[in-house]
Amino acid sequence: MKGNDAPYLHPVGSSSMAGHEMWKMRKQLGLTGREFARALGMSPNGYKRIREWEAGRRPIPRSMAARVHRLEAMA
């Protein structure tokens, strides 16, 4: 395997939530990246990290996936 053909392994402490799942939940809640970051208790620039998670460039931490699920349940 070479380049992007290699399977992605979730690092220890990361969730199995995929970026597109987070994006879908955010869109269903009708929130911008900045609003979503604020709702998740992130810093004002947290939307940048959310963008990386949604694009699949970084794994989503379990703790953050749990916050997303709680937020979705409250909606």
C-alpha cells in the first residue's frame, strides 16, 4: 500500500465517529462551525479544529464525540 491507500487507524483516545457524521449532525442542528464549537465548549477558534475533524484530517477525540452526541440528544 502506498500514499492514501493505507488504512486509517484511530489513535488511542480517538472515537470511531467519522468526520462526515459530525458534519451531518452539525448541519441537522443548523449551526455554523463557530456556533458548533461554542456549543461544544471549545475556544472561539475551535471551529478550525472542527473543520479538520469533519474533513477527516484529524481523528475526533472520544470526549468530543460524546459531547456531540449529548448536544444532539438535547436538540
